[in-house]
Amino acid sequence: MENIKETLDFGNELKKLNFEFYTLNDVQKESEEYILDNSGHSGRILLATNAAGRGTDIIIDDLSKERGDYM
């Protein structure tokens, strides 16, 4: 996502649909380390701005690799 507003807007839509997700956009409540540790597991959603390096520290679990449910 391009900017913080987009992550917040999309997050609001996910909330309406009762999806659980993490947001990484420089204004999130959780620490970046906590978010990165809890992302990458099958069925988890991470919204992030396109800041340089985002996602490079996320470790994808084996189930996600098998299912191909990561982007």
C-alpha cells in the first residue's frame, strides 16, 4: 500500500468483515518486532506501507509455503 491512510482505510474494511490483521505503517500500536514475529503464518493478514524493506524480515511458515498463501 502506498501510504498510511490506505492501510487505515483498508484495515477499517477488514474490521467490518471481522478479519484479524496486523498493520505496519509507522503509526501502529504494536511494536514492529511483535508484528514481524506474528506475521508470516498461514491465515494471517499483514497490511503495510510500501516503505523500503517492509516484509524482508517476515519468516513464512511451512504451511503458508505449501499453500502459496503469501504475497
